[in-house]
Amino acid sequence: MKTIQLYFNIFLCVIGLGLASCNDDFMQQIPETAITVEGFFKSTNDLQTYVNGFYNDGNLYQRGWWNDHQSDNVTIYTEDNEMYRWLLSDQRSSDNAGGWNDWGSLRSINVMLTNLDDVVGDEAEVNHYVGIARYFRAWFYINKVQAYSDVPWYDKPLSTTDEDLYKTQTPRAEVVQHIFEDLDFAATWIKTEMNDRTPIHKYCALALISRFALHEATFRKYHSELGLASTVNDLLQKSITASEQLMNSGQFEITGVGTTDLSDETIPGIVGSEGFRDLFVVLDLSPNREIINWRRSDVNRTAGAVLNPSDQLMANSRNFYSLSRSLQESFLTKEGKPYSTVDGYATKTFDQVFVDRDPRFAETFAYPGVHDVRDGSKLYHLAQPFRGGYYQVKFFPRDGDYAMKWGHDVLGQMNGLPVYRYGEVLLNYAEAKAELGQLTADVINKTVNVLRDRVSMPHFDAAREVDATLQSLYPNVTDPALLALRRERRVELAGEGFRLLDISRWGVGKVVMEMDISKQGIYVPPLPYVYDVTNDGVPDYGIAASESAKTDANVTWAYPGEIFYLENGTSGYIRNVDDQNRRFDEPKDYYRPIPKNQIVLNPQLNQPYGW
């Protein structure tokens, strides 16, 4: 009983944090110390009030827009981060693992779902709010399955005497079945009205089915340790069906077709796409017909809003990481050819790599001269060499009125944040079709080529686009079309938090996380080397072998040593001094360990594969 009580005390602590996120009306009616809410759920207004609290719970409604910093899209990361730390050291242990103990968020959902008997109201109205609750429960469990695989399934709130406190994990396949039962109910009953596209609506449930069914299908296909390969095709078809419902709804489209000449602020030959950019750098995404669901950004974290993660996207003074050469070379040339076909591509300098590329490249990587205007002055997005040299510009608004907000504990961008956008759905659909051997010309024209048309890129041609570098990233795939689709997905969704999950589900963690190209930043010619980040004709940064070797007193200099080094000593790609120890254990590192203290509290829990 002592163990149960201790576990339950921890549980109640988390529950209290979850309840604190509910709105004032709810808190006035339900005491903070209440374990149940008997007597509260009487009307659909009560249900609406209650589910509104879920939007403010990061365990139920949050997107890891910043998770790319744990993937091969990033080469240098300087802030404490669990995945990155594990990849660079042998200190991987359930003793120092975080996570797991967020079950209070689930309990808050189950409290509602088990107290519906006295609710009076129209059946469709009641089921609308029940559908929203079940949608959030599915979201919670999707995150759990993707982290731990087998997890206990709870569809009721636990009490101090509940035997399920000692429950072992429910098998992954059974948990996933429950997840889709929740999502199918949500897609059936949640209303279609989108309002300003920030509340959860029917199409959100379909988008999540499209996303998760593809993830689960491919994870099962490329992870033999699960023994679930026989179920892959049904899940692929489930993703396809949900995607088709969205595609046939007439509610969404790819917007902002056309390219943007950037020559007025950078070097000739660099082209972007304002239409693509506007998905990530505006305050209000509600008019954008590509957006299925989005979150308002607010540094004060008011109801229904979140802090934009751009504080981690190299926003000027908070330069935490650098994008990788691996991601850089994933973007095709403007002719639709692999970058490896360009003469001398491997030794192109910082300014040279941006010329004649897919316009999405200059909307992802910070090109020379990119800036916002603040108080009449240009504030440049500076790519510093000791961080790797490639900074992210995606999510970096050019409007100085909300590009940065000072005077808060964390610097943040004030952009709207896409949760689901139609472009992802099209990529999900194309990949699921390809995995089933059904990638026809019609499918390509309805999906990838629509995305290509937005940025005036040549249409999809797998034979033209697959090179040895792309093949090396995915040795478990030989189909050129599937390889080219993986490239397209990486390019279109770069910086949006999908890459780590994609690496995981495709079973290529060890390959891509350990290969040299994933650890490399910009190429540096023989030292000393200076370059112009602001494109104002005056060099800004330089790299020299030592302070005595610098050539310009007006340049900010960096010296190879404790933080970074050059592969050839006095030239080559920038590398982080720690990355030499980067490693990835398969299948172990596809899963998170359950913290040891949780195993002590419940000895029936078993660690995931390899832990």
C-alpha cells in the first residue's frame, strides 16, 4: 500500500498541474483538491467549458516544432537536450531519463468520459465534445506509443485503491487499436465548422489519422522487433482513406503559388517563395486555406496560445544550433537535379550554396542578407561560424513589429504555428500510396507536383532526383520513387518537427545520425577565411587558426579549438568537437527508457526494447 500511495501522490501532483490550466469558470465550480467531478457534467456548456482546458495542456495539445534539433537536420546543438546528450555520451540510463510521469493529463480526460450519464443535451452536440475529448486522449497516447511502444491503457480515472496502479503495459497493437477507435469516433462526431481554424474540428481528427496511421504502418514495416509486419497494409490504407477525405472535402488547397526574387537583399541567383514563407511568418493563419489547424503565438502564454519555438530557431542572440550539410544537400537545384550534380558542390562556400536552388531552400536556410526591419533599422539574421554556419530562417518573420519581443524571460517570435497543414496530408498520401506500390502519375500530380508548382520547381521525376547520397541515407529502400518522396518530405517539412519521427519510423537512425554529412556545417576554404553574412559588401565573420592570424580588426573572428574544428585542420567542413562520439544504438534508441523510479513504484512495468 505504501508504494501505491506514493505513486498516487505523484499522480495527484501532476493532476493539480493539469487542472491549473483549465479556465476560471471551471476552477470556480470544481475545487482544486477534488479527485472526481461528480455533479459538474450536467449540460453541453459544462462539456465545452471542460474541454477548453485541454488546449492549454502541453501534454495534450502541443507540437514539437523544435524537435528537428534532435535529428540529422541539425549538426551542432549547444543547449542541454536529452536526445543530443545521449547521442554524444555513454550516460544513457533510466536513472537520468525524464518523461513518463504526465498521466494526470490523461486522467483529466477520463474524468469527463466516465461522468457523462447526467449530461442533458442533443446527442450530436454531446458527442461533439466527447469526440474532442477522445481526440485529445488519442493525441496523448500517440505521444506515449511513439516514445515507449507498449504502455498501460487507461480509460478511467484511477483511485488510490485501484489495482490498475500496478498494471503492466498494454501491448502496442492493442493501444493503437484504442487510439484509432478514439480518432474514428472523433472524425465521425466532431463538427466540421473550423471558425478561425484554431479549435479542434472534424478535419483535425482526419489529419491526425492520416499522420499517425502512416507513422505506425511504416514503423511496423521497418522495425522487425515488433513482429507486426502483417498489419502494415491495413494501416497504410487507413492513412490513405483519411487523406482522401481531406483532399475531397474542398476545404483546403495549396496557396501562394509563385517564386520571390530575393536579389534586392542578397546575392544574384537566390530565389525564395513568399507563399511558402507565409505559412510560418505571419500572426494570423486563419485566412490561409492550406492551414487545417494552427495555434496562436503569445509570449504571455494566454489561453489557447503558445510561445513560438523560434527562440530555439537561432533568433539572433539565441543561436543554439546549426543546420546540417545533410539537410542542405537534400534541396535540389532549380532544374530539379540533386545538388551533387553541381560542379564543385562539395567545396561551395556559404554564399555559393544558395544560388540556383529550390526556392524552399532560401525559405529554410538563412541566406546572406536576410533581415527584418525594426525601428527603421535592419536587424540581420546572422549565421555565426562557431555554431556551424547554417542558421534556420523558417519561422523567422520579416515584420519587425512582431519578429522579436523583448522584456520577457524568453525571447520569442510572434508567428502563428501550423499544427496541421494540407501540404503534409498530400505527402502522407503519396508516401502511403508508394509503400503499397500504388504511386501512379495521377497520385503524383495530385500531391507532390502541387507542392512543386507552388515554388515553380520541375515536376517529380524519381529517376532524375535520386543520387548516391540520397541512397546512402536509406539503405533499407531501393525503390527510386520512395527515395525521392523521402527527400521531398524532408525538404517541404524541414524545421517543422517531423524529421526525428521520420528517421525513427523508417528505421535509419544509426545510418543518418552517425554519418559524417549529418555532422558537418558550412565548408571553409583554407584559413584565414572571411565572409559577408549581411551582404552589405563588408565581411562580418572570419575564421583563423589563431588570434595572431586574423586579417581584419572589424570582423568577428572564431578560432578552431574547444567549440568547433575544421576537418582538414585549416580547411574543410565545420564540426563540433563533441560529435566524434555521436552514436546510435538500434533498436534501443528508437525508444525512451521508463525512469527507474517509476519501475520502483510499479514493478510490473517493463523497459522498452534494449533498455
